[in-house]
Amino acid sequence: MKTDKIYVGDSLELLKKLPDNSIDCVVTSPPYYNVRDYGVAGQIGLENHPNNYVNKIVEVMKECKRVIKETGTIFLNLGDSYFGDEIKSKDLWIKDKQKLLTHYRIAIKCQEELGLILRNDIHWIKQVVNFKTRESFGSSVPCPVKDRLGLNSEIIFFFTKNKSYYFNLDAIRMPYKESTKKRVNFHRKYTPDSPYKGQFLSMKINPLGKNPGDCIIFPLERAKERHIAMFPSIIPEFCISCGCPKNGIVLDPFMGSGTTALVAKRMNRQFIGFELNSKYASLANKRLLERDK
Ligand SMILES: C[S@@+](CC[C@H](N)C(=O)[O-])C[C@H]1O[C@@H](n2cnc3c(N)ncnc32)[C@H](O)[C@@H]1O
């Protein structure tokens, strides 16, 4: 399969055509369960039972594990959904108003059945509030629901195939707060009641900045493209920066409007994309052509 191309078809079938150990980094956002209709037969996300959806995504992840290099990384963005009345099941957890936790069910199966190593469940915060000061940061869609809290975050699961893998933390470091700089740049003796009493605590700040941590605001972006579920380009930028070496190959098996491809090219990486809906694949190719003009 050639790089820098988007292939139209089912992600699982196309993944099976990729050789073992050939991809550096997977960055993808598959359809969520029972949330959107992408208007194409064979799409993932409209299964009768959430378990069927979970198993489908796990099958895709099994192939992703096979195709990534021994040092490869996988960033899987997934949101959750609530029980919909149309599902008929005797399962106790399939009940009205239930938050289904499909994304964590998938992550657990990836650990237990595929042997993937979950390194982080990164919280993509869309809006966060300080309840004490009543301040809000970031943006969110107004929530009409009155008997629970709105959903202002999604998860980006960061998986690896092996214990050692490519990870460039320096590429995503953040500036320290001034208050932290003052606090940590000296030797401090542990207090007598500390288990480390008598020892010196040496916390030096890294000149390149701090580890960003696993709660990150990735601001939503206004897009003129006609795709109903694009992620902001800062998400693939973050994942590629730390998870894919220069000139490496990024795979997105649910390419949609081509956001991952555009970012990969901008960052001097190669890409391979799969997309079932040919209209979205054309849109992605159009965006790539406009970029090259
Ligand atoms: C959440 S969107 C991805 C959006 C993308 N990250 C972007 O920024 O445009 C999921 C995409 O998966 C596609 N899709 C659904 N089922 C698929 C399947 N079985 N194989 C390949 N693509 C599929 C949908 O058409 C949709 O474009």
C-alpha cells in the first residue's frame, strides 16, 4: 500500500492488507456508539447492541496492533454514549439513562484480549469549570439535560505494543508556571516526620518545560468543511509530535475529512488513511490538494 493516500473502504478489510510492523503511529477517532449516522452502509457505530460495537472496534485495534512497529504507538480518541430506547436486551446494564462506558469497555478488552499496554487515558477537556470561583475555561455545547451533568470531555487512549517505544516528551513539554519555578528550584530537606527524613529533595525544573499531564484542553475549531465529526487539528498534532518520528508513517483508519493526513504532511510525516464514505474521502483529498497549491 502506498503512503500519502486515502483508500476508500472498510477499515478492517483495508487494515488486513497492510504488512506487519510497518506503521509508526496510529491516530484515529472512530465513530462513537449510537451517536451519528455517516450515511454509508457498513459503517461502525449503529450496531444493535453496544457489545457488538465494542467488539468491532476491538477487532480494528487488533489489526492496528499487528501493523504497528515494535516501537509503535496508538492514539485512540473515543467518546461515550447513553442507552437508546431502541436497543432490546436482557442485559442488566442495558437500561434507560445508562452511561454505557463503551470507550472503557474497549480499552479493557484491548488490555485483556490484545495485550496492548495502556499508557494513558488522556482527558480531552472541552470545558472545565472552577466551581469555587464560578469561572469556565474552554468551550462546550449547551446541554439541555436536567438530571445529570453535561459531557465536557472525551478520552484519547494512548496504547503501545511493547514496554519500550518511540515517545518524544520534549516535543510536547509546556512552560512551567512562575509559582512552580520559585517552589522547586532549590534543595529542600525532608521534614523529620517524612519517611525520607534527613534526605534532600532535589526538584530541578527541566529547561524544556514540564510534562503536560493527562488533562488537556484541545480547543474546538470552527471548520468550513462538510463533515459532521471532525476533531481539531491540534489533536493529531499533539499525538504525532510525541508518538511518531520524523518521516515516520501515521495511519488513520477512520480518516473522515482528512485532518490527520493534513497534519501529518505539515509535520513532515507520511500518512495512510482509510474511509468508508467516498464523499468524505473526496473531501479529504480536496483539502490535501488545496494544501499543496
Ligand atoms: C469521527 S469520524 C472521523 C473524523 C476525522 N477524525 C476528521 O477529523 O475528519 C469517523 C469516520 O469513520 C468513518 N467510518 C465509519 N465506519 C467506517 C468503516 N467501517 N470503515 C472506515 N471508515 C468508517 C465515517 O464515515 C466517519 O467519516
